[in-house]
Amino acid sequence: MAMDIACRIDHTLLKPEATAEDVKRIVAEAMAHGFASVCVNPVFTGLVGRLLKGSAVKNCAVIGFPLGAHKATVKAMEAVAAVKEGAEELDIVAHLPLVLAKDLAGIRGELAEIVPLAKAANPKVVIKVIVESALLALNVEPAEAEERIAVACRAVKQAGCEYIKTSTGFHPAGGATAQAVGWMKKHADGLRVKASGGIRSYADAQAMMAAGADRLGCSAGVAIVQEALGRK
């Protein structure tokens, strides 16, 4: 079970005060535990790529993080720069007002300015789109929250991305919930699902996987795997 969880974890360090030494530590942890990727701010993408050379662990960069409020052209430039520095996966924050408004064309249109350029730089790059699922559920009925997620899933799929992702982990509305992950899985239509934000324990990880998460974004990956090994 520990390995089943480890291979799904994007080992994450996104604190603005993170240093190169911090990044070197999490890269070493990711390789030691067989995590899926190391997920960092783009300023460290080149360093992570050099450290992971020859490893099966992927190099993941966040784009438009954490607000999603950059112009699409700026997100595109950031995405292409990260890919050229070795990013194999990109976690892009969507422009959240479009998601809240269930604006299918708007969400798809923003991604259409980013995704083709990133994939032109590397056709194999995997793109995950963050939609802040806790925000989508704030002060609305569950049916409305699910509909927002359903529209986001359609737009992300139509834009040629591979994953829909719950959260940045930075929004005050909160992080991933099993309910949101379940809705994403229900409406994924071939997309994979990444749960992120607030996953701090083995029980949290199990709940997200049971709900349908294919990936887990967390900074507590080492503790989660150690807890899983201890329970086994």
C-alpha cells in the first residue's frame, strides 16, 4: 500500500521562501521514495531537472500560481519557459471567475492560448488544470458546485489537457475534499484527477484515492508513506 501511494504523490514545495537547499532536499526525498514528481515554482525548474536527470521521477512546475489571475499570454510564456528548462508536467491555475461562471468557452479559450504552445515545446508534457474546488462549493448548493466542476472538466478535456486538479493549497476556501474528487471522477470523460490541498495523513491519502484521485499533491508525502509503512 505504501508504494501504491508513493507512486501517486507529487512531492510539493511551493512556499515563496523556499530555497535551493530546500528543493535539493525534496528532490532527494522524491527519488528515495519513488514519488511521481517533484512540484515546484518555475524558478527552480532548471535545478530540479538537473537533479532528477536519469530518474523516473517527473519534473513538475506550477503556472499562474497561486491566483490564476495572470493574462493567458503571460501564463503561456511561463509554461513554455518551464518546459524549455525541463518541466515534464505543468500544473496551471485556471482563471477562476470563468470557472465560477461556468463559462465553458472562456475556460477553454484561456487554455487554448497556453496548451498548444506548451505542447509545441514538448508534445509529451502533461498538463493539469487547477480549479479550486473548495471555492466552487462555497456558499452554493451541492448541485451547483458539481455543475461548475462538470463544466470545468469539459473545458479542460476539450483544451487537450490530461488532468483536472482540485486546489492550489493556498486559497482560503480550502483544499481537496473526497466529494469534489468524486465529482471530478464522475465528469472526467477520460481526464485523470489530482487531489491537492490539505492531504496530510495516510487516512487523507486513502480517502482521496478511494474517491477517484489518480495523483496526490502534498508536501507531507514522506510522512504519509512512513505512516503507511508503519500501519502495514
